[in-house]
Amino acid sequence: MMRVSKIVSVLLLPVLISIVNDNGVEASHKVFKRFQSLSAERVSPLHRPAFHFQPPMHWINDPNGPMYYKGLYHLFYQYNPKGSVWGNIVWAHSVSKDLINWEALEPAIYPSKWFDINGTWSGSATVVPGKGPVILYTGLKKDQTQMQNYAIPEDPSDPYLRKWIKPDDNPIAVADRTMNRTSFRDPTTAWFGKDGRWRILVGSKRKHRGMVYLYRSRDFRKWVKAKHPLHTKQDTGMWECPDFFPVSLTDHKNGLDFSYNGPNIKHVLKVSLDMTRFEYYTLGKYYTDKDRYIPDGSSPDGWNGLRFDYGNFYASKTFFDYKNKRRILWGWANESDTVEDDTKKGWAGVQLIPRTVLLDSSGKQLVFWPVEELNTLRGKKVEIKNKKIDYGQRFEVQGITVAQADVEVTFNVGSLAMAEPFDPKWTNAQDLCNMKGSTEKGGVGPFGLITLATPDYEEYTPVFFRVFKDTATNELKVLMCSDAKRSSLRTDDGTEPKDRMYKPSFAGFVHHVDFADGRISLRTLIDNSVVESFGDKGKVVITSRVYPEKATTENAHLYVFNNGTQPVTVESLNAWSMNKPLEMNEGAH
Ligand code: DQQ
């Protein structure tokens, strides 16, 4: 409870204040009316990512309705065609053959009917056998009531799915009197039950209790709310963008379709918490006969739960890639600079690199990894082998474009005997990272990468591990940090906290590290203002958004460091300059 109140007071107050916007409607984004339709005059290249997905200009948020259909990957996303803050939201639409090179099409869904005239918000796609794709999305009517609608392609034989129709029997789900009509949104992809009925979840809350309502349908048109929500949790607030899917306990290579219901599986329920702007997930058992989901208790069901990403990552959504039998996760990273910066830049928001999702061999958490297609963008390579780093030492990685790079390192810590004692009071990884940082001397660690740095550390974003040992249980506690505290010389120049650049010390505990022969790995994708890191083969992922003033493009440096007394060896480091996708950012919206 300590933690919740702390989050609420320090971090969330501005968010909470903005939850009720000037219409008195509960929305999930800060509303800056003044900037909403201020079209960008120019698009600033400074800090603009090169290989992450972005439209040519303006604001983006949630990924919507990702799917694979007739040889193409489709990505829709919440987009403001008129400005670089949230507002005027449409479903922009892009397609790709490889998840890396994208072609922009016309927006697929935009406000046009009484049931969505005030907003076409997030949703999902389902490829219905024999019928083709169906999109379910949230529409807002004039009085801001949120309702669920469906849209179908005008021509399902067109792999591009350019035109979408909203049939007249919409909406398919409206809030009844027991429900909160302005907190009822973001339908999931549907799954098919053995009883011949489709099922979806819709996010909501009642008072402070977050929940996902379950709906069932035989024909994908008439949907009936189940008597009980699939799952609820007190004091978690609005559950946005739920996602619910199976993972295999035995197959650690392939993903499973949403409807898969064989033996040896667990289910994942992920929700995006509007109050904290973080997501969490639980693993659990889905009882199909009763349509109940019970988390298995291996991680907290609430604020302190496991996360897909411990950094700037929200409103994520997975889909099943029928072509390669993978489950792929898309997530949105907002900017961490100010609203004024975004209107000046002319753009805001990126989609992070799509990640495969699998159950870890421990069965207690998920693991994530950038889709292998990303490797096609790798250019010039540098390789370093067996380099020992003593306490207080660092070495520089040179010869590649370090502000736009993919870096894979395997560290060997040798002995763990020097691990610092862990204080059981340190329950919050982010607080611990903020307290210890990357410079305070440790035992085993801190060691890792220093990205987007100036040589004198005026600016730097370190990504690192620090190993502790709980002396009571002998258990190792491995902290992973991506610390933006010193990422930019830009001080908090706003007059009010809400205008300040956000420079958090994001962190997570890496569970179930086996330190095989002392090894632990780190992969970091650096893309000008994105630092996206995968620790211990994807057990903890952290994304930071950073805006250095000096450590930009060719003035940026990359180092490997160790500030622990235990020497650490870089067994191997492979780093590549990353090319820009050929077809990124083309086409008009
Ligand atoms: N963004 C959408 C909502 C969703 C929120 C509106 C999450 O549907 O709840 O743009 O970022």
C-alpha cells in the first residue's frame, strides 16, 4: 500500500488530474485542446528514431488490430492526423511483408457514424475462418458513451484490406445500467470455445475495481455479456487494452493461437493500468467450462505484478502470426519530453520493435525477443571478445553508428561471492535503481552498457545489472536498470512538474537467472531517442525514451563499464550499425 500511495502522489498526480478532461469524460490521455489540431510545419529530425515504426509526422498511440492476412502483416494504430498531441483519433493503417519495411495506406477507421462520431478508439482484429477479418473497436457517441463496434473489409480478397465497412447493426455491445459507460473499451481479439461460441474481453472498472467483461457470440454479430467478468481486481482502476492468450508449457519455440485449448498450457492476462500508465500480467489457468480465469499466484495480481516491459511501454497488444507460428507483441512508447517539445518536433510516439512472446522454461514468467527480421537491418559490425573489466574501468565500442545500433553482450561475472546483501525492504526495483544508480560502487555490478553518452558523462543512459544476495534465503536478486536520470543536460525547465522532461530510473528484478558458468546477457537497441533493452535473454525488458543535447548522432559514445569490485569479463560483444528500413515513413495519411 505504501508503494501505491507513493506512486499516486509523486508520479500520478498529473495523470489523475488529466483523467477528467474538459468534457467531464473519463479519458485515458492528457487532452491538450490548444495543440490538438496544430499541424506540424516541419518535422524535426533530432531524436527521431530511424528503425522504429512511426508515421511521417504527428501523434501516435496504441497499436490496434495487428494481424497476418494473405501474406501481409497489418498494423493499425491510434493516430492524430492533425497534430502531435492526442486528439482527432483515427485508425491509421500500414502493411508489411516482413514487420520491418512498412507501406502506409489510408486510415481504415475514422469517426463517421452515430456510434463512433466522437472517437474511434482501440480494438483488435480476428481472422474468422470462412469469413475473413473482423475488427472490433471502441466508438464514442456524441455524449461520450463508449461502445463496442465491428468493421469488416469491403473486399476480403484484397490482401491490403484498404476499405472497411461499419455495418448498420452496430454497436455490438453497450454498457448496461450496472456498468460504467465512460470506462468501457478496448475489445480483445476473439477466441473460439468448444461450445461453438466466440468470446472477447472488454476493459472496464466499477468504482476503483478494474475488470474485464466477457462477451460471447455465435455469429460475431450478436454478443451477450457473461454473468461474471472473466477477472477483476480491487483498487487497480480502469483496465485498458486487455490481452488474453495461451502459452505452451512444453514448446519453447512456437506461439499458440488465441483459440488453442490443448494440454500443457497456461493463459496470460495482461491489462494496461490507466492510473499508473504501466501494464502488468499474470499467468494462470483458464477454466473454459465456467469461463473463469484464476491467476496461479506466482506473481502479484496488481500494481507490483510482472510486466511485459518495465519502462515506457503501454497499450500493448499481441497477435498470432499464422505464417511463422509465433505470438508477436506490439507496444507503444510515448515521448518523455514535454508537450511543447512535441508540438515543436511535429511528431510524438513510436511503436517499439515487435517482440516474440514465449513462456520461460521456469513456467513462471514470459520471455520476449525482437523479431528475427530486425537482423536484416544490421549493417557494419564490430566484435569484441574476452575483455576483462576491473572495478571502475570502462572501454569504448567504436566503429559503428552508436546512436543507431543493435548491441548484444554476454558478460561473465566469474564469482558471485561479492554480491551485496539485499535489504528485504527494497521491494521496488525502480526506487532501488534510483537510489544506487550506475556509479555507486557495488560488489557484483553495476556493470553493463552506457549508451548515448558524452565522454565526460555530462549525458549518459546506462543499462546495467547489479547482483544482490538475500542473506536470509541465500537467494540472488538481480536488478536490471535503464537509468534516464542523467540522459539529458536539459534540466527541468518547465515551471510546473507537468511540463518537465521525464527522466526515470526504470528497473525490474530479473527472476530465475541461472548464471550458467557465470554468464548473463544484455541486448540493447539504440535508436536516437529509444533505448530498448532485453536482459538475460528477454526475461526483463526495459524501454527508455531519452533526449540528449550533446550525445546525439555522431557525437554519441557507447561504453561497457563495471563499477563492482568483482571483475567482469565481456565474453563476447557484437554490435551493428542499424540501417533505416527502405519503406519506412512513406505514403500519406
Ligand atoms: N488509448 C485509446 C483507448 C485506450 C487508450 C484512446 C490506451 O481506447 O484505452 O486513444 O492508451
